[in-house]
Amino acid sequence: MIDQRIFEDLQTKIDEETTVRDELHDIVQTLARKGRSTQAILARAHSTPSDKLQPVLDDATASIIAQKDEVARLRSVADKHPFYKYNGVWSRELQNLVASIELCAWLGGLPEHKGTDSASFMTIEDVGKFLDVPINLKEQDAFHLTIEEYLLALIAMVEELSRLAVNSVTLGDYERPLRIGNFIKDLFSGFQLLNLKNDILRKRSDGIKYSVKKVEDVVYDLSLRNLIPKGGATA
């Protein structure tokens, strides 16, 4: 006869895992809610000229800091449990946060957290230091930001910048599409150096070329209309 205690022990383990997931989900839901607020603030960049962006960046920075506090709370719980068993709970929201950080940084925010004053985006090391989380851990089973999450966040930021290029023209800001075009072409060149094994990441990175083409079309249209600012870089 089978000892029923075997199944009682299994149920205990299931209950323990459910408790952990519920605790993580509660934190991630708060992170997601604050993330939507950050994204809504950054969306104002689409209707704000470059020279009037500072209030948007200040509000976005405050919102990102609030998310950073949730990441610290998340890490305090996640560090107690196997990383790859539970990281699917928070991975998407962590990517969204990093994408917001990168967009804010590109627009001119978070200057003190960039590796150099001239940097147009934050490296994975910059982001890890800012969020106070480890990056790409291999020998330790603990909460960290993975390379895949970071790269997916950069791709999301590129997609948002391609939209911004179009909307900038509507605002009469003809210099910003040039900057966006040069930046995402450089970033695309960097991605082409990567030998990506992750199927999702590989497919998403292929989409960068469409963002590049979208911005190139904007710049080309500006050139046809003689709206390229004098001294502006060619895209």
C-alpha cells in the first residue's frame, strides 16, 4: 500500500511554492503599476519639444526611482529562492523598467548614472549599478539582470524612438529624427555583431532594421522638403 504521506509532503511543497509565487506576484504587480505610470510620463515626450523636456524627465526620474524601490523589495524576496524557477514572474516587468530607464537616459535624463557624460544610453553595468542589482550571474543562483533582458529592453527603446522620430516632425523638431536615426543605426550595427542563441531575442533584434528604415524614411522626407537643420548629421 502506498504511503499517503508521500502525497501529503508533495502538497506541502506545492503550497510552499504557491506562497512564494503569490508574494512575488504582489510585488511585481506593484512594479507593473508604477511602470505604467513611468511609461505614461515618458509618452509625453511625443508631444513635447526637445527644449521643453526637462519637466518630463524630472517626473520620469521620480517615477523610475519609485520602481527602483520595488526592485529592491523584489530582490529581497527573490534572493531566497532559485532564480530560474521564478524569474519568469518578473522578467517582463524588469525589461519594461530597463527600457524606460534607457529611453529616459537617451532623452537626457539620469545623466549622473551614465558611464560617461557623452553616453547616449546606459550600459548593462550602468543599469545594474543604478538599480543596485547584479548582472549576468553565472556562479551564483540569485536575483540578477540577464543579458537577454537588457538586450530586449534596448530593442523596446529603439521601437519607441522610431515612433518619436515621426512625432517630432509633427512638433516641428527636425533635428531629433537625425539624432535618433544615427543612434539606432549605431545600435543596430552593434546587434549585428552578436551571435544570438535565444529565439525570441533573435527575432526581436531582426525588427530593429524596420525601425531604422522607418526613421530613414522620415529623414529622407525632411531632406526632400529642405527641412534638415544646417550642420545636422546625415542619417
